[in-house]
Amino acid sequence: MADIFDLFKKIGSGGGSASGSVAWLIVGLGNPGAEYVRTRHNVGFCAVDALAKELGVKIDRAKYHALIAEATLEGQRVLLMKPQTFMNNSGQAVAEAANFYKLAPDHILVYSDDISLAPGRLRVRANGSAGGHNGLKSIIACTGSQDFPRIKIGVGQKPNPEYDLADWVLGKFPPADGDAVDARMGDLIAGTKAILKGDFDLAARSCNGK
């Protein structure tokens, strides 16, 4: 069986150069595969899927080592992305698409999980370090910059210090926590629209304080 990345290369190839029409890359972080659906680490996938639903598109085209969809948001062409490289190599997909469209880091918006925030809490950041998140670390390493905006989505802290962190983030949400996250998708989308307009104060009011 051909390696999945060879398949992505074949599907995504086609020569030519970037059209320049895509102004923003919006990335939801997560892991591919049915076993990771509704896990804490995949909340970024859930968020970008919610945005895709709002925009009437499906993120189902394979390119840039990711599943992608194009849409228009706030009058700008955006590329929605779910990297298929697994979390720790998310930057490979992000950098590939950003390089193709010649996007500066400040036009790459990332949705990621955050264990320091309670389930359903959101936090907007215009830039910053990875804060221990391996997906963000990979994006910083592959793009050479930490100056990309992100919306962090709370998934809650592990129940005790001895609890394995990987087991926690790869565990599935209990119903109440999952509902708390789902209830904030409207605010996350409002924050996304504000970021695309360059209004981080409005984005923070939409997301951070609720």
C-alpha cells in the first residue's frame, strides 16, 4: 500500500504557482483517525469543522499533507485546514500551505487545545510561545516564527499530578465537558471574524471573558 503522504503528494501536485487568492490560513490542530474523534487533543479539529459548517463547506480535499477547504469569510478568501501529519508534526502541513500562498505568520490563525483553561474557556493570543503544546511547537519550528494568532480552547487540567498527560489529552470528553466546548463555538467564530478584521480587542471580548 502506498504511503499516505505519497498519496497526498499525488493528489496535491499539479504544477503551477499560487494564485494569491487565499489571504488567510485557518488551522485546527488534532490527530487523524476515528480513535481520536472527540478527544481533548482534537478540539482544534472540532473548531475548524464548526467554522466550515457555518460557511457551508466540508474540509475533505487532500492537499499540503492535510484536509482542506476554501471559503470566504469577512470578504477574504480563507483556507481551512486539518493537518493529517499527527499533532507533533502539524507544522509540516502549515508551512507547506503558507509557503505556497506566500502567507505571513500573522495571517495564519490556529485553533488548539489548552489544558490550563477549563472546558469551554477560550483565550485569544496574537502571538506567543508554544506553552508546551507540541502542535504549536511544530508550527513555530517549521515556519520559523511564533508571530501567528491563535485561539486556545480549554479542555481542563488532568485530575492529579500523577495522571499521564498523554492519556489525558488523548482521552475523550465526558458529555458535560464536551457540551461546554460545543457551546462556545459561536463565540470562537465571532472571535475569528474579528481577528480577520485585525480587531484583537473585539476578538478578546468575544472569547476571553465568557
